[in-house]
Amino acid sequence: MRIITGIIQALSNQCCRLRLHNDSFTIITNTCIGGIMYHKLGKRFLSPTINLWFQDEDFFKMVNDFDYYFAQPLRFVKIGMDYPTAYLDDILIHFNHYHTEDEAAAKWSERVKRINKDNLFLICSDRPDKRSITYDDIASLKSIPCRGKVVFSVNQYKDIDYIVPLPKDDKGNYVNQYMFDKSKLAQRYRWEFAWDWVHWLNTGEVNCKK
């Protein structure tokens, strides 16, 4: 079964790579989804927000003052986690997939230099253990110049065209937990079924699957 699953995954990834016409894009996100996309597409990480997370309110703060925050140095702090944590000015970043502060700092610095603001994409989602993002948070992205933006949310707003709706799961968790569930055979994430993400990277258009 594992071999079959691996073959199906490889074919799915190859299909996505063949459909992709965009290149050298930067995905800024506060979850693991950006790294997953780059990996599936076989693309170089042109974003520092890989293998880490930070709170939703900090995501909106960061992208609404993009040049300022990405020019700031990291300041590492000990907060009782078993992975590195650092402040970027007043934003706390959890480097939960890194083992040392040196590793986290090196990857962050290296990838900040790769940011392509002319081919920028933004992704955010609700978290099960944090406050739900608000309408004002989501609407604040309208004024940010970028190629594409997506917000996964339990809420839908008719005047915002970059919402990808996902329901709470059967335990009442918000979409950030629900969206990373995988189908058993193909091992595809739930967000892959909800939204044509390759088309989004090609065009910036959010096409939700029915």
C-alpha cells in the first residue's frame, strides 16, 4: 500500500508541475502550507516563512508593513519550547522545524534575500488554538500589492474574493487543523481538494472547487 500511495503522490505532484507556468514566486504564510507547495512543485524556497509558524494577528501585521518587518533582525528568546523562537521586532516566530538558533537564523537570512516582491503570494488561515481572524483582518489584504492572496476561513464574505471556505472538523477545530488532514490513498491535503492552487499561482485567481 505504501508503494501504491507513493506512486499516486508522485504522479499527482508531476501533474501539478506540468500545469505550473509561473516561476520564481514567493509565498508568505504563517503555516506549513508554503513549504508543502514548494516541495510538491519541486521549486526553490524563495520565502523565509518555511518550516515555522506565527500567530494570525502577526501575519496581518507583517504583510501590512512588509518592507519594515523583513528588514528587521531576529532576536532569539527562550520561552520553554523545544525548538528555537525569535522576535522579529514585536512578532514572535516559532521555528518548530529547526533544531538550533544558528540553523533557523541562517535559513531565515538566506531566504529573506530571495524574496521576489514582483511575484508575491499571501496565504493565511484560522488556527484551532487561537482567536479567529476578523473581517477587518481579512479586508486589510485588499490594499496589499501582490500577485495573489488566499485566506482559509470558516467565514465567507461576499465582498472578498480571496476566501477559501473550509468548515470546522467534527471536533470543532478551525480550518488550520482541518485543512491539513490527508486523504488515505492519495495522501492529498484537504486544501488541495478545496481550491485550485496551481491555477492560483499561475493567475492569482481563486477558484474554489465545488
